[in-house]
Amino acid sequence: MTRHTHTPEECRRLLGQLNEYVDGDLADDLCDVLESHLAGCADCRVVLDSLTKTITLYRGLREMPVELPPDVEERLMQRLERDIHASDG
Amino acid sequence: MPGLHIDLSIYADEEALLVGLRRHEPDACTCLIKHFAPLVYARTLRLLGDPDEAEGALQTTFVNACAKLDSYAGRGGLGTWLYRIATNEALMQVRRTRPQVSLDAVAETLGPDDLPRQLQPWPADPAALALDHELTDQLEAALHTLPEGLRLVFVLRELQELSTEETATALGIGESAVKVRLHRARLKLRELLAEYLSAEEGT
């Protein structure tokens, strides 16, 4: 469903500014233009909303470990022991 | 999990662990690995995208960290210090093995491929739709489908919280290229997650 009051070219042009907008880096006057477009464009609102959620989901991974594949921990221990012995010797 | 079994509470805090490490106590080394290896590996794997390379960078990180323990000043915590070493190791690996890929093979402007195709509204709380680990697996899998030049920028900026300037310096590209690549990476990940979420919502 689309309720465009503008051209697809405008959506494409403003897409390039969404990044700075979600980071809070877009200049005030450009924010006004973008927000006025968003008010009349359901598609661009979806893109903005889902882009913001994508970023939030990924930031949730920051402190999340991944499961080590089998034997990775053991090989790491062996490597460290080897290095410690080499430096002691 | 087979392998090492130790009491992780053997050291009261990071300070005590550090003392143990400097005394070369075997339990201290095991504690360090138990706690930090999965976190360091997450970072090297997300940057490098290859399990073998990620393991190599993991090992080098801990070897270098142990060798530099005496000069570690304790500021910012052991984790921050290890993650910085790990990032440097992973980036050196990238430069060593495929410098041209990370630097050149990515368009520096938005193209037709970057235009949004998935235009269904997302659920208010996408994380509530799927089991935690399922969504996490999807996020990791989507990340690994990105071209390397986009993945490196995205991981450094979003997951490792480097600034635009720091990312540009780390990768040897301009700040405007970092911004465009970050935008392209975010848009591509949005498309991939939209496909997953719409499928989930339909089940």
C-alpha cells in the first residue's frame, strides 16, 4: 500500500539522508524537508522504522559472545602454554 | 562442554585476576580464557567472517595480551583492552590477505541495489517474535552475507563503536566512504531481516 504525494525520485533522494537522520547528524533544515516527506509517505516511514529497529537489534549483539566451535578453547590453551614455556625457556 | 572445568569465582575481581595472570598462575589464564575467549572470538569472527581466520586472530590476541600484561595499565578494563588488541589483529589479517577486497570492491554511492524492496511494516518489537537465539542467529547470518567492505565498516561502527574517523583510519578509506558504506550495510541488513521477520510473522 502506498500513499505517495510525491515522486519516487524524491524517496530515492531522501533515502541518502536517512543514515544521517537516524544518527542525529542531519542539518535542521534538511530534517524539516525529510520529516515533511515522511509525513506523507508510508513507504519511507516503514523504511525509517525498520532501519532504526535493525540498528537497535545489532547494537544488542555488542556484548554478546558467540559459542566457540569445538576444540577452539583447547587449542587456545595449548598455544598459550606453548608460548609461555617458550618464553620461560 | 568438554574440556576445562574450573571454578570461575576463584578470583574475586579483575584486579585479583590480573595479579594471578602476572604471577603466571595457570588458573588465572584459564579464567581469562573462559570469560573472554567467546567475546573476543565474537569480535574476530564478525570482522573476518571466517572461522579459521577468527580462531587465528583469537589466538594471537591472547598470546600478545599475555606478553604485554606487564605494560597493561588497567584503564578501561581487561575486556576493552583485549577487544582493542583483537580488532587490530583482525584488521591486520584483512590487510595481509586481501587488501584489495576491503578497499576497492564496494560502490561508494547508493545504487539501484540499495533501494528498499521490503516495505511491509515491522512488528513493534521484532525481538519478541522469535526465540532469542533464533533472532541472534539470523542477525549473525545476515551480517556474514554482506560484502566484506560493508561488513567491516558496519562491525567497526555499530558493534565496536569506533567513530567515523577511527573507522576511516583503520580501513585506510575516507570518512565519506565510511558513511556511505555504513548506510549501504544498514539498508542491506534491513532487507535481509525484513524477509526473516515477515516469514516469522506469518507462521
